[in-house]
Amino acid sequence: MTVVTDISPDGRLPCLDVKSVLSNIQIKIIDLEDSVTGPRNIHFVPGTIGYRAPEVYGGVGWSFPVDVFAIGCLTFEIFTGLSLFPKTDDIREYFFCLERLAGQFTPSQAQDVSDMHPAVFRTKTKVPKVRGAAINTKVRNKLLRHVADVKWFKN
């Protein structure tokens, strides 16, 4: 099985049926440069920023679901014109947005991420929370606006 690992708007060719675009969309992946068929070295981080699945950051192992996650993010972007997650390489900012869009993390999910990235979660509390206060106020406000824009489509 091949995992593409790098699904983003740059490496896709939309094949749209104009008559039924909302019910019939095909995405053809045209850039397989970063695809893998087996384990990569430990420093390989699959996915493009903004389309990267949470398990990539948690160090719990990854496989083809990272491509499914990326296709979901890409589909959202195609239909709304907004990226589901901000294009940031700051892991705290990513999880800050993910927590506000998908809900709270379980203690085991937070612990998996904290094992590799201890500065992301406050895990001593009953319910783990992302350390949002550690994010610069200007950036935090920008992230909150992004989350509000994305949530508008949910309603």
C-alpha cells in the first residue's frame, strides 16, 4: 500500500462535473514525489502543513489515514475557499485550532502528543487543554478568527 503523504492543492487536479459539482467531485493526485510504501526514517514528517493529520504529531504511528485526513481538509477548502487549519508549523497553534474545531482531547490523546511535544498540553488537569495562553496574543486572536470563520460553515 502506498501512502501519498503530501496531499495539498499544489498536487491535485480537480475533475469537476459542472452539472453536479456538489454531489460528484473527483480529485486526482498528480504529485507522488513524497509517497512512501514502507517505513521512512524517524525524521520524515508526512503531509503538508495545514493538511497534516494529528497522529503525525503524536508519534503514535501513521499510515494511509493521513491521506484521508488531508483529502478531507482539501475538500473543505475546495468548497469553502478557507483552509480548515491555518498554515502554521507551530504545533501549539495547530492543536489550539484543532481543539476548538473538533472538541476536547482525551487524556490518552494528550499524553501521546505530550510524550513528543511536552509544551502543547496542560495534562495535570482533569481534562487536558492546549496551552493557548503560551501563544502570542496577536497570533492567538488571528487563530480564533480563523476558527470562527471555519465554524460558520458548520452552522
